[in-house]
Amino acid sequence: MNVNQFRDPETIRQNRNLTPNQKRTNAYTKEGVIVNSFYKDNPKSVDLQDTYDALIISNDTRLPRKLTENETSADKRLLPISGIVVGVMGAIALLTSFVRRNAKINLSISNMKKLPATTRNVALNEETHQAIYQMIQAPNQKTILAGTGVLTLTAMAFMGKTFFDGFKDVWVKKREADIQKNLQENLIDVETQSFSGKMQIIRSMLAKHAIEFQKYLDDDNEQILPNFGRKKFNPLMFAGRNDEQKNKNNTLKFITLGLATFASILGLGYISIKNLSKGKTHLDQYVKDTKTIIRTIIDQSGEVAKDSEKVNLKHLFRAIGADANDIKEYTKNLKWDKAEVAKFEKEVIEEVQTSTTKVNEAMGGDGTPKPSFYSHVDDYRAFFYNWLLDTANPQFKQLFFGITGLTAIGYGGKLIGDAIKDVQVKKINAETELQLQKRLVSTELRNFKSKKDAAIQPLVNEFYRQVDNGKSKAELKTMAENILFEIKNGAPFVYS
């Protein structure tokens, strides 16, 4: 039996998280319920008139008009496939024609008009590639040690990333299972509302039609159905009982969370500004010390300018970001020849104030159509490589720990943030699904009532038509009983 033939909303909701075996078992159970509901003993009489009354068969019921409509359409499913094949082959033909024409032009054009050759620059953007290149190009103790260290760090980072990614996936999956379990627990109330509402609709229809039919059977002493009572039942009586209180609690929680978040932002912002202020104090001390060194070099300068003095002064001026006035103020005290001082002053001012610098020719190549290699690395492992090449430089060490620590914190924060976000999204989605199912109960009940009316009303109309035709009350009683039986056990069905 095909489980997909049960397409009512309640069954779809119940089957959403069932395994295939559970779905088949559920379908077989429902099949047995339906068969048992419609099972009847063999009739004692073969009078067809009794069958007419029992099944409420009308003599003038026609088939639906849609049954005889026959709409046909030409099969054009292969036309798009054929068009794609022809189009692709046509594009290939045009491309080969373009290549043939380009070869012909290349033979006839002069060398002065030809496009220049370009160097094929190979960028070593991965630090591992750069490290291997250095070990191959210049194998020595430092490059091999640094390359091996980078490869080891890469393996450690990969395995750590794999572990934490897996841990995140497992944690999110466990939380998702808890969320789904809670959702299914909460949906029990929703399904109870739907089920009880459908049962109450059937009871209400039974009571209504039994009272109407009884009017035409007053002379009989038999009671068709017991008294169903007059108490009205609200099928949605379980829904929204504490919604108002929950909304108030949620609003209070959101306000509290917002205030706490705002206070945390202010506190952390204050700490950040305080740290920046302390950093600026250290920076000012560095500039002050650098200026002292500049004055010392100038005071110790001789009448002949030395290249070492020029290099050191240029470097120190760049380090403090000196402007033109500061440079002039310092350089006027140099003991060099005035022409040499003026030339040096101009060079320093131009070098400090120039926004760009000329690119190294090795980066662009000289036009020779041969591969060239250069390294442009944007990777935290590059700082580890530099530190291993020169472990005596403390700044290399600080760069490695600072940038690697920032990278690890950034990745860890993103991982934790993504995990929390995924769980929260799943929670909100589950809550949204629960609220949707609660809102759909009334729609499902109206849908059930509409279908029930559509199935029963023609039978009721036939009953009244037979009343007008003068049927006996015994025959009318048979029809009324079967209509009430159809209301109770007919489609659409209510499954327990």
C-alpha cells in the first residue's frame, strides 16, 4: 500500500520525522482501520431497493464534467535538448573559425604591430609552497629548518581545525536532536487539538442531522441516537492559554538582555580606549627617544658626509613620520658642506612625502616569455618562517605570536559564533514551526469540516428528496441511519 495516499495535514505532520519502516507500519495500521470501519456482514436480503436506501443511491446523479475532458499537448521535451546540442556545436565551430583567422593575421602582420610578449609570473601565495621553493632553490640549514617548521605547523593547524570543526558539528547535531525532540513533544498538544477538534466536528454533525432527521420520524418509537448533549466544545480550547503571559516574559527578557549587552559594549569600549591611550604613551616615548638619537647623530657628524649617517638619518626620519619643517629644523645643524646638506634635505623630504614607490622590475618581468617566480604571501605561517630564519630577532617572534594568536582567536570566535548561530536558528525555526502548526489547526479543522460537508450534503439532499417523494418512515429511517454512519466513518477520516 502506498503511504503517500494519506495526504491530510495531520498525517503529513506525523510522517515528517518517521523512518521508512515506521511510515509503512503506520500506513498498514490505517489501512486496517479503514477496512474494519467499512466491514459489514453479508445482507440477508438481495432486494436492490434496500441497497438503494442503505447507500443513498440517486437515480439522476451524473458523472463530473471534468471526467470527459481530454486535453492533449505536443511533446516538446526533446526540443530544448536538441537546441542545446546544436548551439554548443555551433559555438565550437565559431571558435575554431576565430582561431584560424587569428593564425592567418599573425602571418601577415608586421613585427611593429604585433602584441608584445609577456613574462609568465608564478606567484607563491601559499606559505607552504614558498617554504618548499626555498628548500629547493637554496637548501641550507636555515631554509630546511624553517620549511620543516612551517610544514609541521601546517599539519598541526589542519588537524586542530579538523577536530574543532568535527566537535562543532557534533555539538550542533546534539542540540538539533534536543530541539527536534522538544518540537515533537510540543506538537503532541497541537495534534491533540486537531484530533479532538475533528472528533467534535463529527459529533456536532451527528447531533445536528440526527435532530433534523428525527423530525420526519416522530411516529416511530425507536431512538436513532443517544442524546449527545448541548454543551458546546471549542476545539481550540488548549491553544493560546498562556500566550499573553509568555509574551510579557519574553519582552522583559529581551529588554534585560539588551541593557546587559549595551553595558558590556560601554565597558569593553572604555577598556579599549584605555589600552589605546597607554599604547599612545609608549609611542610618544618611542618618538622622543628616536629624536634624541637623531640629534646625537647630527651633533657627532663631521665636515664630510658619511653614507652610514645618511642611511641612518633617512630611516629615523621615516620611523617618526617627520614632516618637512622637522627635517629642515634638524638638518640645519649638520656640519657638512652646505650644498651636501641642501641635497640631502631635499632627498629626505621627497622620500618621506612621496606616496608611492617604484615597483621592482622582478615583479613585472622584462618581457621574456619564460616563467619567473615571486612570493606574495598573506599567511600567518610566513611570520613563523621568518622567525625560524632569524630567531635572534624578538620582533619576528612577537609578529608570529601576535598574528597567529589573532588568527586562532578569530577562527575560534567564528567557529563558536557559527555554532551558536546554527543552534539558535534551529531553535527559532522549531518555534516558528510550532507556532505555524498551532495556527494551522483552525485551518485544518475548517478544511476537514468543508470536506465533510461536501461528502454528506448530497446524501442529505437525497434524503429530503425522498421525503418529498413520499418514502415510508421505515425507509427514511434506513437512509438516516446510513447517512449518520457515513458521517461517523466516512471520508475524510480521523485517525487515532
